[in-house]
Amino acid sequence: MSRSDRVLADAEAVLRRHSARGQSLSARARQRRNAGLMRKVKYAFWAVLAILLASAVAGFILPLGTTGVMIALGVMIAALLLIALMPTKSRVKTEALAATELTALPLKTEIWLENQRKALPSPAITLVDSIGVKLEILAPQLERLNDQEPAAQEIRRLLADHLPELVTGYQSIPQPLRREERNGRVPEKQLVDGLSVIDAEIGRMSETLASGDLDKLATQNRFLELKYQEAKELGQ
């Protein structure tokens, strides 16, 4: 295989890998929306059942008549309207990120970012998707990390402080001014540059954690090799 063929093959592998991760990200977002819809269906079912039971009990005590039936229907319709107006998507408030446990922080941050998509420019959306993919990779790595370790504190600052401050700071600027240059800086470009830095930093953190795991595994393997080699020599 020529060098150019290898380069093309590597590029295709990278694209397939990122495509698969992107599909996984979309699938998880779709699962959250479906779960939200199912919750609304359940709430609607129990609300209607509760109103019917209450009406039946009231009917045993005092005949409802046409007025009572109309009131029951009105309450039922009002309950269904309230449930229909409930948001389907999961919501995470900005201030809630700081109080989130480290292991749950990547998922909460991903949901929070998903909630911000409509308020962000197109170039930033691509970076938000990339950050979401990296958060998906980072999440299981944090399960083995102590919350008091410097690496854990660095990740918390990045996800719970720096990222929300960057996005909310951009959103606080009036829309007509977001693409206007001021003092040599354009808010939209600053947002994209900042998200690019955060995207790269999350990737670096994940690689660092993975490197530590690989080093630990190599040390353990070396220990086992030495131990059983010694045992084998003693048995000879």
C-alpha cells in the first residue's frame, strides 16, 4: 500500500469513528426526548385516572349532574394542557453544574449544552457537537478519579465554570452586536475560539487520564511478569 493510500485509509477510519460517535450522541439525545414524552404520557394517564376516580367517588355522595360532569371534563382538559406544556427535553440550570457530582458532570454538561444550541451561531454548533462526543468518552474515565485530585478539580473548573461563563457571556451580548468588531475583537469569533480551546482541552484531559491508565496497566503487567518469573525459577 502506498503512502497516499495509507493516508486516505486513516482519514476514512477517523471519519467513520467520528460519524459513529456523532450517531451515538444523537441517539442519546433522542432517547432523552423519548423518555420525556413517555413521562408526559404517564402523567396524563394518572391525571385522567385520578380525576375519573374523584368524580366517581363524588358521584356516590352527591349526583354530579350536567354541571358536575362539565367541571370534571374542564379539570381533565386543564390537566392535560398543563402536562402538554411541560418541556420534553431534560433541563439543567447553569448554577446546577457547580453542584453536580464529578461522575455525572459530563452528562449534565452535555444536556446543558444541548439546551443552548438554538442561541449559538452555526460555527459554534459544530464545536458543541465535538465537545459532546469528547464528554461521552470522558464520562466513564471519571468514575475512577477521586474528586479531590488536581485533575478532577481541573475538569470541574473547565466544565462547571469556564464553559458556562463563556457561553452565557456571549448570550448576554445583544444579538446585533455579536458580529460587530469592538477593540479588535468580535464576540462571535471569541465564542468559537473559546469553544475550540475547551474542545481541545477536554480531549487532552481524556488522553492524560487514558495515559495514566495505560501506565498503570503496564506497571501491573510488569509486576505480574516478574512475580511469576520468580516463582517459575524457584520451582525449577
